[in-house]
Amino acid sequence: MRPPADERDALVIGAGIAGLVAARELQRAGLAVEVVEKSRGLGGRAATRTVEGQRVDHGAQFFTARDARFRREVDAWLADGVARAWATGLPTWTADGGWSHAGAGAHLRYACPDGMNAIGKRLAEGLTVTRRTRVTEIRREGDGWRATADDGTERRAPRLVVTAPVPQALELLRAVDLSGETRDALAAIAYAPCFAVMAGYPDAQAPAWPGVRLPDHPDLAWIANDGSRRAATGARAAAGGGAVLVLHATPAFTRRRYDDPPADVRRDLLRAAAAVVPWAERPAWVDHQRWRYALPERTYHAAAPMVADGLVLAGDAFGGDAGGRIEGAYLSGLAAAAELIDGDRRAGTG
């Protein structure tokens, strides 16, 4: 049975990939859903920023599609120009061995010509999303849930999906009676942080490669030729050519330098990149982003655990080996909606 018209059938905390997918599936099942997002963006770490007139992906750099359900979604994105095939395998560079190119059988990587945040925008179409509203506490209220935001507003719903990074989710759920076993298992989930640097070189010749991994470097894990994602749309030509690099630090470097002055961190990562791209230390502009919860290091086995009646957790830290990155978040969102819908059927309310 539907709740009164002034209430929601389901509330989703977080407009990342998992939250938007869960909301979409719940809405398709006939439920009235609201998504609440603390920032102004959509898609979580599938993020894009405009710097000096150029769109730059400073979070997730690409995605793969291995699960048939996600491949069907990606096929629709490809047909509509939301995504494009970007690279089959990626080269690596090491100080001792130099360049090594990906071998046969490497997975196809996809990217978005208009920026990775195009995924969040696509998934949010037709949904009710309230942005710039930070939920600070979740409590049980009768047979449902009450979410209180930092502006004092309250939202109630019988079904709740929480997709914040797990340490933040546990803080939101501090007043919820979770079993000790569940709370301990969630507390064991761990994330790697990442310091990202975006740098522009309007007079440089862009590299021929789309991106390169640095598997043995202590400080720098990744360099992307960001313009290679835009080439199919002519965006680089419209912006006057040149090159834009995106650097991702290693987790060890980021942990060690997380609170250092950003200018010092940017300088040191650009210096490290110069071993691969000689002109990397001389950008015309530079920007940065610190991701505290960039990539799950220890995940939870279930794709979307129902930790209390009507309360499901989802995100890229769930699903065991299938977790992590965009595909894992997508599959977790599907699983979160299925948990709630199946729960309704078992209770005889669906």
C-alpha cells in the first residue's frame, strides 16, 4: 500500500551511480522515490570539472562492461553518444623496463566524450533529486525511516537506500540498532584515497597513448591523456588543441601527503610525471582533487545488504570481487532495488 501523498515510498541517500540506479529501478517498480545528494554533482566519483574552459575527468577515468546487465546499459549509452569505446588495454611504464603495451585479450575500456559525469546525468533523467542537502542522521520511526538533513528538514519513507562511503554511512546510522556482527563487518570495509592532479598544456603535442599505468612507481599510479576521450566529438579542436593530463597518486603517497599544502603535492606529482612526459612539469594551469574514498580495498561480500528492515546499503564497496569502480556500483544499485522490491513481495505489500 502506498504511503500518504506527502511521503515517499523510498528515499535514496547519495546520487552516485549506485544510488541513481537503485532509485531508477524502484521508480520503474511504481514507487515514489526521492534521491538526496550532499553536493551539486551527479554520479559520485564519475566526475568531471571544467577548468580553463576544458572539461576534465578528475575521478573515475574509464569503465569496463563484463556483466550482461551492465553491457545492455552500456550499449544504450553507446547508441546515444553518452559513451564511446576508448581503449583496449593500456600501456605500462616502469623506470627499469620502460614502456610495455597491453597484450591480447585486454578488456575494452569505455569513456564519455562529454565527461564521465554524463553517466550520472543520464541515470538521473526522470528522477526527483534534491542536491546540496547533507543528511546528518538516520533513525527508525515506526515502520519506516526518518532522515534529518543539516538544514533541519526531515524526510520519511518506509524504504531507505544508503549509498554513502561506508565510514560515512556508519556515522549516519549511529542511532540505528545494527547487530554487532553487521556493524563489525561494515567497519572492516576499507578504501584507498587518491590525490588527483589536472594539468593543461595548450602548446604541447598530446601523447599518442590514451593513458599509462606506472605499476612500480612509489608516488604516481596513473597518467591519462584526457583529450583522447574528447577527440570523437571535436572538443579538443574547438578548445584549440594542446594536451590535458590527469595524474593519480598512489594510495601510499596520498595517505602520506593528504594534509600537505596542495601546491607542494601538485609540484611533486608533476615532477614524477616528467619521467614519462618530459614537459609535464611546465603546465599553463593546474588543479587538483583529493578523494578520501577513491577505491575500495576491502569489500563486503553481498552486493546490497539489508542491514535492517527496509534499510539497504549499496555502493562500489559491495559485491566482493564484483565490487569497485563503475560497474560494481551499477550492479550494487540493481541489487539494492531488488532487495527492497523482493522484501515487499515477501511481506505481501508489493
